[in-house]
Amino acid sequence: MSIVQDTAPVERRTGSDFARLAHQIRDAGLMRRRPFYYGVRMALVAVAYAVGWLAFVAVGDSWWTLAVGAFLAVVFGQVALVAHDVGHRQVFRRSTSSALLGRLAANVGIGMGYGWWQDKHSRHHANPNHEELDPDVAPDILVWSQTQARAATGRVPRLLGRVQAYLFFPLLTLEGFNLHVAGIRALADRSLKQRRTEGTLLVTHFVAYLGALFLVLPPGKALLFLVVHQCLFGVYLGAIFAPNHKGMPTLTGDDRPDFLRRQVLTSRNVRGNWFTDVALGGLNYQIEHHLFPSMPSPNLRRAQLVVRRYCESLGVAYLETSLIASYGQALRSLHRAGLPLRERSAATS
């Protein structure tokens, strides 16, 4: 599905649609830093992290330790959200402070390659849902469009793509492991910034994490804890990020609408309340986040009122739906994308 508009890119226009919106947002004070909010939020996440590991030691060799693993999966997700906000410079203006806290949270806290993630995430933000430019919709195990399905040659995507909508959530159980593997593999890339530092911090995390598991628990329970913890962590991350763009229009080739439309038309907001804001880390305001990635997440709710009204005045489609409906849209899109693979399978059977 194409979303090409007959508008020039925002970078080449004076007084563009986005520039006028950005002026309104700045005048409303919504780009100001929120140090108190982030101080409290990070302190609460740090306390939850410490409590989780203290509970792990206190519970010890018991089946209740799996409940601790489930709790820590949520805490790891919250640490990832903190790293996300720090990486977008929502917390600090200085890149050095952002990089330091980002690496402590991502590398040491949850074993995620901060440099690898930042590069990947920056490319996603620049070209969301562009099949050639956004790494988040590059074909791999899953295909995201019928064009990718027709071009699929690997045995795994051809096999799984036929039923990928049914496999999406089960596959999210592997996302935590995938983040760890991708971060380690990225260390082989000499262009990675502060590669040695990042490698040292990742090793520190894995030694401490695995050491704690096998010191406190017998081998069988340690492995079971690892599986439960990492699988639930992956599902939680997937549940946070899946509603944002999956099932929204994709771009290909020279499809390059202006900046505002490129971000709004490929993103989806999720309705909710304060609990939704906490659970999804503010990413339920995905449209506003993509338009203003350095805006502190507690300001996104207020920004939504301005952005939605502005989009309505321009006639730009602005999609907001419930969390459950967003998953349904994503799954239906995956099912449609796999149609060529199902047809190919039926023709050869």
C-alpha cells in the first residue's frame, strides 16, 4: 500500500506543514526537559530492578522463583523503555550523558547492544515502514508485504510466511534472545562506536546474570528461569512495539512523502489511560513520538491534542485505536502479506 503524496520533502520547504506544527509545539513548551519526572521514573525502575533480584536470592531454590522471573521480565522491559528515551535525548541534552546512561541501562542492565540498537532505531525513525530503508520491516523470518512474500526465496520464510499471523506472538518469545544475539554480533562491526566499551559492558551483564542464576539455582531450574524470564521479556517488548507500525501502510522505492506525512501515515496511536502510558512507556503516542522523538514522553499526551487537531485541518489521516484492535490490525496485515506464499504452496501441492 502506497502513501505517496504530491508534497515535497519537508527538508526542502520553507514554512512546511511540519515546520508550522513544530512552531506550535515549541510555543506550548512541550519540548522542555522533564528532569523531575525522569528522576522519579528512573529511581522507581532502579528500585524495582533491585527488588526483583533481591527477591530472586531470597526465594532461592523454589518454584516461586519463576514468578520472580515474570516480574523481572516486566522490569527489563521498563529498563529498555528508559534506554529508549535516553537514546532519543529526551532526558539529557548532551550526547555524552545520554550515551553513558543508555549503555548502563541497555548493556549492563538488560544485555542489549546499545550502539547496535541506536543505529537500527535511527534508521527506522528516518524512514518508518519503508521496505528498503527501515530495518524493522526488512524480510527475515516474517514478510511484511505481498511484494516481500513474492520475492521470498529462503526455506524458513516460505514455510512460516504462510501462517505467520498465527506464529507472530509465539515468535515474540524469542525476541529477548534475538536482542542479545544481535548486540553481540554487532561487536564484529568495526564501525560500531565505542565497540570495546560496549563489549566489556555486555560481557559484564552476561557473566553477572548467568552467574546469579547458576549460583542460586540448580542447573535445571536455572535454565527454566532463563527461558521463562527471557521469553516473557520478549513478549512484553513485542507487545509494546507491535501496535506502533505493524499493519500500517508501507513504502517502497521512491515513495517519499514529506516528513509530517511520512511519520503520521505510517504510525498508529493506542488509546488508553495512565496504566497504558506506563506499560507502553509513552509509545502509545507513536505519531507524536515519531514527529518529535526528543520530546519527553510525559509531554506526548498533551502534544497529541495539538497534533491531531493539526492533522485534521490538513486532511491527513490520523489513526488511533485500542490496544487489542491494534494487534488485530497487525495480525490481519501479516495474514494478507502471506497470501502469495499460500497461493504458491497450493499451486505446488
